[in-house]
Amino acid sequence: MKRKIALLVGIVVVALAFAGAVAAAAPQVIWFSPANGPVAFAEASWETRTATSITDAGVLAAKTYRDIPGTTGPAGGAATHISVDLRTMYLDGSGQPTGGVDISGNANGDVPFSIDAHTLTSASVNAIVPATTCTLDAAGNPTTCVESTLNASISWNGQGEISRGSAYEDHFLDPGSFVFIDGLSGTFRQASATATIGGQAFGTSDEVGPVDMGDNVQLTVLMCPHGCS
């Protein structure tokens, strides 16, 4: 569920920029968005292991049906989005990491993502995503990074019954200064997914973490509990 909040990063950035120009002593709401959605999404993550490497991949694709700052599609209104990551750590003869490579990227506006938002039966995305490729040290920290692209082709198939639910999260940004509240409700369905990301294939037996689809509505609030300055 926490990955869904990534779709609203642009909102937080805009709101924080606005907050810098506002001065007040009392608690103040500086961003209120009562209808971010519906947002139809599909997400998945995988992991493969060999004697010499561990590779993790993850993707979140989504379709928004209403304008959100920074997410308007080419025709206005609906837009599609993708966030994808491919990370490989290499191992020595003792199984200890020696370094690795991380490729991550995202695209917004007109990503070729399709989803059956009503029945959550299937979804697919096939895109070349602007990305950043970083060389990692043994601790997994980036040492050098360059601009690149990442090919991603993923298919989801719904599994089991559709469920309805809701969730709530709050995040303290710059503790004591900003509170970001995120609530959502909608339909969800477990899924299976296969992918080819960066030329590497991932099957259903490689799945880890959340693999699901959904169609939900989010309410977001960004406020300064002690006033904005």
C-alpha cells in the first residue's frame, strides 16, 4: 500500500514549494485534494538468485482519470504512469556482496498501460522508461550514476475475488513542520505477473512482495500543525 503514495510525490513537491511563501502562526492546511482518482493501478515485484548474484525488480503502473498537477495526459485529463526498478547485487564465493548495478526510472503522461479497472481481470504495460543507472558498492550505495533507459514489459492476471477496502497513512515531513495525510478506498484484487525488464525475464515463481491490481480514490492533505513559515 505504501507504494501508492509515490503517485502523489508531485503534489507534495508543489505544496511544499507553496508553503515556503506562506507565513502563519496557527495550524494551516496548505494543500487539500479531496478527489485524487479514481486511480487504477497494478504493481508487482520479483527476485531471482544465482550462486553469483541476486536480482530484484519492481514496477508500479497506474492510470489517473482526473487532472493532478504534473500528471495530465497529452489530451488533457486521463494520464498513465510507470515507476520501475531493476537492481542486481553480485556475490563472491562466500555469498557476500561485492557491488552491483541499480537501474530505476519513471514516466508520466502517456505510458502504454492498459487495465480492466472494473473487473481487475488483466493489465499490461510495455514501455521504454527514462532511467538512471547507478554502480553500487558492496553496501549497496551508489558510487556513480548516468542517465539511461530501461525497457519494461509486464503482464498481470487477476487471481481470486475482488475485495473492497480502505487505508490510512500519515507522514511527518521535516518533523514538527509538515504532516502529510493520505487516505484511500476502493477495489483490490490479488494477481500474478510476468515481466521482462532490462532484458531479464521474471516469472510467477519469482514473485515477492505485493502483486496486485486495484482501482481506488485518494484523499490527501498537507498541513503545518504549528503554522507555515
